[in-house]
Amino acid sequence: MRLTQDQIRKYKVELSRWYSPSEMIDCADTLMDKLGVTDLFSQPGIEFVREAWIAGHFGKQRHAKFVRWIAEERPDFSLQFSDGNTENYELVEADAPDRRRGNEYKHAASGGHPLRNASIVQWATPQMTLKIIQAAVNRKTTRAEKLQRQGIPYPSETRLLIYLNIGDSEVHQREIENIFSQAVEPARRWFSSIWIFWQMRIYEV
């Protein structure tokens, strides 16, 4: 089910509130179920739903007390901890550049395959992963440089979360983990810390 513009505005307001990580995940899951996987990945302008889902899961693994998606241009989301400290994050997804997930799900559905069992994940190799992460990092560093030239740089304590949306059969897991630090090197100038969220595991790199 595609969302109307009024619904998009409504849900953006809702997700901009502070929630516990579990509540944020529940909100995002409810929206994802309403959309269905085909529209989730094909309707323009609803990337915020996945961003909220990622923020919720990341916040849960960081043991944050609260999390909120941010509707303004930046940052993308914030975590708040029991001691009152708040962390602000820019979020970027790292995925194969020619991947079209909406088409993948449509193809799986037309073939009569249950979507949860659809073979749509491209297994990663270390070299592939290095290029994919570097491409995502390049998008963020290019934006950081542009903002710097405009005199409105990211605040000094802005952090970066890279959601690595590439599968792995665990054959190359350790090798892939070992390239993380190299892959994010250009972003260290612009962000106070860098995290990778991959297969429900988080890495500070």
C-alpha cells in the first residue's frame, strides 16, 4: 500500500518524537507491514521509514534509553542515554550500486516465492564490500566538504553510521570485518566516530 502525502507528513511527525529503541522498531515495523515490501522499496520519499528502523535497532544495541528520527535536513537521528548524554548521527546505507530491491521483491512475488525465503541477497566478498563502503563514505565526505565550503559544517560531535546492507554466508565474515577501518578512513576527518551496522551487529571503527 502506497502512502499518501498526508500520511507521509503524519508519520514523519510521529517518528520525530523520542521513543525507546523497542518502541521505535515497533513503529517502523508497523509502517513496513502497512506498506508491504514492494512499495517499501519502490515508493519515493519514504526512506525515512527504513532510517527509523535502522536507528531503532542501532539504539537498542547501543543500550540507548531513547531514540528519535529527525525530520530536519541533518542530523538523521539522535540517541539519548540514561546519563542524559545525547549523540547525533548521520546515516548512510551501503549497498550494491545497481541493486533494485523493489524489482527483486516483485520478481520473487511473481514467481510464487514467499518473500521471506526469496533468494535476493548478494553474498559479499571482502573486495566487493570495500568498494561498497568506500562509495557510501564518499557520498558523505563529498557532502561534508560542500557544507564546509558553504560555512555550515557538520557540528564537531556528529557521528556517522553506515548501514551495510550486504549479505554474507559467514565464509568471509572475519576478512570483511578486517577491511572496515580502511574503508572508512576518508570520513574520519569529518565525523567524531564511525560505526558500521551489519547483519544486526554493530562495529565502532
